[in-house]
Amino acid sequence: MTLVVDDIGLLVTNDPALGAGPLGLVRDASVVVDDGVVVSVGSAGQVADERIDAEGACVLPGFVDSHTHLVFAGDRAEEFTARMAGSPYDGGGIRVTTEATRAASDDELRVLTAARMAELHRAGTTTVEVKSGYALDVDDEARTLRLAVEFTDETTFLGAHLVPIGYEGRADEYIDLVCGPMLEACAPHARWIDAFCETGAFDVDQCRAVLESGRAAGLGLRLHGNQLGHGPGVQLAVEMGCASVDHCTYLTDADIGALAGSDTVATFLPATDFSTRQPYPDARRVIDAGATVALATNCNPGSSFTTSMSFCIALAVRDMSMTIDEAVQAATLGGAAALRRTDVGRLTPGSAGHLVILDAPSHHHLAYRPGVPLIRQTVR
């Protein structure tokens, strides 16, 4: 069964060989998908078994959200309200979510995750990474990853999210648990391993131990770094060959140089900076240095409870000195690079047939009309 999305006014392919500029823009186009795979990108009027009429609108690849924490229970609206009144963000609220998540049943977590995933899809996201990290014990970390696998292949073991209650002052002992029994239980349900390299979470040696153990277990590497201040996270991520280092709010020239000389993606999470009132990263410096960048929502209950990549694009353009084209590419092709995927984030022959039809003539409207629900249809 073939499907054609026809009468596309402006198509973003993310392939300069197919169209104009870095986004590979094609006007008056159509895309043919066969068995979930793009088989043809060409002029309007191609024929297939089924047809979706874009009615002259803009079509772009489905967003690739490479950093979320979707499997959780509980609510932290009071924490957000306190921040808006001036309380600083320190990550400590993770323990509140941990208690609620441990107490929730499989069915409760499944229903909550399904609702968030559906919200992501309505917002144009077609590929989603989901982390654990809201259980912080052996059985429940494995349980949340088993549930995450029901929704995505891009699952990440984040046992090293925070030192849990009961291990205060014994972070090294907890890291031994993460690298031993917890990793053994979680690795069969994960593609990636991650750690929070930050003051108040884990230091560089502890995070290196986690990443080395994950690599030995066959997992790909990711890292939270440089969110709350300057630190060793970016340098460690590059040293270890991580696919991405996420947050990157505070970067030195040496950090930017290291990113530019590597294939580690700098993943920015601007909705987090919005919610925590942290400074926004200077993406311009990173892009101009030649590093690969991505945008992701970091959907979680404490520091970024949004599923809207369009919102992140608007923030990146307004507050991070990114052009609209750069932000759109970071939310699609950049996210794919952060997941080491070549089949998503683009619309080219052989790629996945994941695309978004906007209720607008151009992708520029994603930043031009912030807060407006411009996703007419998500096709996956």
C-alpha cells in the first residue's frame, strides 16, 4: 500500500541534493511512501494507492525529540510556582517524582505515558527518546524501562540521575549499584546509558564509571552536562565519544572547541531554561564553531513539562540566536544525529515516512506564530 502526500506548497527535505539551501527546500512537491519508507520525492501530482492533500501547506520531517523523561507519576506544579516566585532550581525535586513513580502501578504508568506520547505526536514529534531515572532502585528502574519499550525503541537507562534517599553521603556506593545489579537488570530494555554530571548529582569520575560500565554492557552513551554551571560534563562526553551531551547551558571556549572537533551532538533544552529561569545557551557560538546541535523538549514533571517542539524552536530563535532554518533542522536532523539515526529527521528516498503537515505555508511560522497549534497532521 502506497501513500502520497500531494500538493505540498513547500517541502523541507533536509537534503541539499534535493532542493534549495541546507534544508533542501522543494516547492510544489509530493512525497510517496511505501510500507513506511519514502520511495519518491518529486513534483506535485504523483500517484499512489492513498492520497493526503496538503492543500499548499508546508510539510517537514517529523520532529525527533532526543531527550525526554516520559515515564513518571505525580505532579510538581507547586515547585514550578515556587520557582516563578524566586526559588532557585537545584534538581532536588527529582526525589518527589521518584516516590510517586515507585508507588504507581504498571497500568497507571502505562496510561500516563501513552497520554504524553499521544500529545507528542499531536505536536508533530514522530521519534522519541525516553529515559528512566525516576525510580532509582533496581526493580523499578527496570520496570520503567520495560514500560518505555512499549512506546519507543530509543530507551535510555538513567539510574545515575540523582543520589536517592537512603544513599545520602554514599554516592560512590550508589554508583556501584548503578554499575552492577541495576545495569544488569536494565540493559536488556535500553539502547543507551546516561548520567547527570553536575554539582549536586554526580562528579566526573562517577559519571565516567557509569559510562564505561554501560559501554561494556553494549549500550550507547549519552550525558547530562553543564546545566547549572561550568563543569566537566562536555569534556567527559567528548572524551567518551557520547552521542550527545544535553543541556550545554554553560560552555567555555574549550568546551565549544571540543564539541566542534567531535561527533558528539550538543543538545539544547530551551524549555528547561525557560521553566527554571536559567540563562539560555549561546547556540550561535556553538554553531559557528562547526559543532552539530539538536533541540529537544526534556519533557519531565519538574523542569520542563512540555511536549511541544514548536515551542522549543520559537525559544531557540528568540533567545538562543538561532535562525529559524537552524532551529527547525536542529529539531529534526539534529535530533536524529543525537540518536545516531540516519533514517529519521529527513524526507529522502529510503528514509522513514515520518512527516508533519503544517497549518501554514512555511516552516518559519513555527517561530513567527509562537503558541499557535500549527500542526495540522502528523503522519507516521
